[in-house]
Amino acid sequence: MAKYVLAADYTLMTDYRNVPLATFFSCIPTDYWHSRLVFRILADPPKLDPEGRPIRVPYGLRKVEASLVRAYGRDAVVIADPRNIDRYIDDETEVVGLSPMDPLGLGPVSMSFTMGGVLTPFTKAMFLDLVRRVQRPNRKYKVVLGGPGAWHFDYRPEMQASLGIDHIVHGEVDHLVPEIFDRIVNDHAPPVMRFTNATAPTVDQIPKILGPTMHAMNEVMRGCGRGCEFCEVTLRRPRYFPFDYIGDEIAMNTKVGESSIQLHSDDIFLYNLENWKTMEPNEDAVKDLFRYVMAQPGVSHCYPTHGTVSAAVTNPGLIRDISDIVRAGPRKWVGIQSGIETGSPALSRAVLHRKAAPFSAEEWPDLVVQGTQILNRNYWYPAFTIILGLPGETPEDAWMTVDLLDRMEQIPDGHFITAPLTFVPIGVLRGEEF
């Protein structure tokens, strides 16, 4: 078997019958029979290769795999099926690496769906099941956890020891994984390791994925720059992947028949941004990106993960042109996740910072309505979020959000969904009451 066994819990290893937005059903509670039935229907088993390994895995886990393979070779690393992870662990195993999204159920969606953590979401239940499966009496291998859910243990530090997790890694470490694992194996690593922007990798240091990803996700940039205080990723410095890098990673997905590519970014309209003062999109760069992706062999559609409505209002022609490039229409819509967060100009100014740029915070509610109209007119279907309980929120602020939603419902032929989320203090708001 392999020296390094990597895994994510079942909620991250199912493709939810190839419906990307259905991934949020992983956050519903396990406590009711009807929610268990819904999850059982939607969360189909991972597709496996002839050797029993998952074919499609979370993008971040692919990065860890690539970093280790580059240093130690293909045979040293395996990504395991979480249902049978014990089969992958033997006397040769030195490190078991876990990459959860919502290990303790503290994420905004889970907190919203479980009455503030009173109930237990599938994300938490299945992570706990996985972490128990990797424990053995008198084990010599180390269990290390990293990835997007590591921050949960800052708020529940006692859980690290009680769950048998030897080390937790925070931050971007694509290029440092072999070094970190060496330190862990040789007992030279502290229980908690933190890495900041000072050690974050450049694009040249980030290895390319070596296999297919869940929902054919391919990263095109990191970081944002809009400065929303509740957001962790806005703290990262922006980096943009070049076309040849993106093309090589897309090929990892098209080789297994994926034709609809998910372009991951924190704001797709900021790709190769040049004007940081106004934050107006680099129109040519963004359109060239979509043209390049659509020109890749085997690709018939692509869509972004995240973007802002202010960019649509800034440049409606950009939205129209992207729709033409991806051949969007009445039977082929472009999905995008976008944050409204609040309908209050005062909260927008205090917390969202440059989310409205190049417009002002006072214009934010109007921007949301106008942006939704522009997106819908060009066959874009936004999935919006609002955040309940932002620091400093007053009843008047909350009613402004209700009023904004009412205005949006009046949009003729409007197409969008809106999910209310509980405020969770991450980003620069770490340390707020939780």
C-alpha cells in the first residue's frame, strides 16, 4: 500500500447525481427520516476505478496528491474511498491526510440548516465517521487535517485531541506538503501549523492536478480583493493561472468524459484585473478566458463558481458576450453563486467594503436588482446568499434586506434563488462571538 493515504468524507466524494448546487444538501440534518431519505437519494456512491479508487475527488485533495507525487512518486500516494479507508492503511502507511469542508458543522450553511448547531448535519456526521475509521490501537502513522474546514478547530480546539488528530495545517501549502509530511513523520511538527500569505505559493509553485475533479472543477484564480470582512478567501493575495496551466488541468476532466467545466474563482470577473482602483473587469482577459476554455477538446459548456452583481452592472456587454461564447440560451443557462449578504447600505459600507465597486455602498440595493436583471436577460441563473446577524445589524438593516428581496421578486421573469445563512466569524471578523 501507499505511504500517504488521502481522503475526504463521503459528503465531498459523491457528485449528488451531477447536480453541483445539490452539494448543499450535505448540510441538512441527519435527525429526521425525511432528510435522511433525501440525502440517500441525492448522494449517490462515488464512481470507482478498477482498483477501487474514487475517479473524481475534491479539487483541493488533487492538489495535495500532485504535490506528494511530484516529490515521492505515484506509488507513494493514494486517494481512498472513505467508505473503505481501512483497506488502504497498512504497516507502510506513514501519514493519513484528511481534507474536510465542514468537519464540525460550523459552516454557514450547516448552521442555518441545523438551527444553529442544535441538530447534526451530514457533513459533521460523515466526517466524524471517517476520522473514527482511521484510528487503530497503537497506530504508528500520523493523522493530519488541513483544507477549507481546518478553521473549525480554532473554535473547538479540544476536538483535535478527542478525535485523534495529530496535526492540523492552516493556510495554502500546495508547494510545502512534502516538507510538512516529512516533519510530521519525523516528529518535528507542532500539533497546529499556520501558514500565511508570506509563505503562500506563486502560480509556478502550485502543481497541476493529476486526475479528474468533482463536478469538473478547475481553478482559474485565487484571491479576490473586494475585502468583505466575513470572507476568508479575500485575505489571500490574488493570483491568476495562465491559459496553458488551465488547459492542462481541464484535460484531466475531459479525458473521463466531462464536457461541462466549472471555473473556480472567488470572483470570475476579476480575472487578470488591472484597475484595482475601480475594480472594473478586464473585459478582454475575462472573455479570452471563456473563449479558451470553450475551445478545449471535449468541452461543450463552462460556467463560473462565483461572481459579483456589481461587475454585471459595470459592464452588461461583458455578460452578453460571455453568454454568446458559451452559447447560453433558454435551454442552456449559466449558473453562478453570488453574495447579496445585506440590503442595508450602512452594513454594505461597514462590512462588504468594495463589493459594490466601482459604485458606492449606498447604491448596493439598486445594484443587486439591476445586476439580477442583466444576468437573467442573458440566461444567467444566480444563486444568492444573504447573511443573518452580521455584526452591528439592526432591525432596520434586516428590514432593508427584506425590502430588497421583495423588489427582486418583482423582476419580470426573474430567475434566481436566495439562501439565508447564519453569520459565522471568519475572515477579519475572527474572534467575534460565536
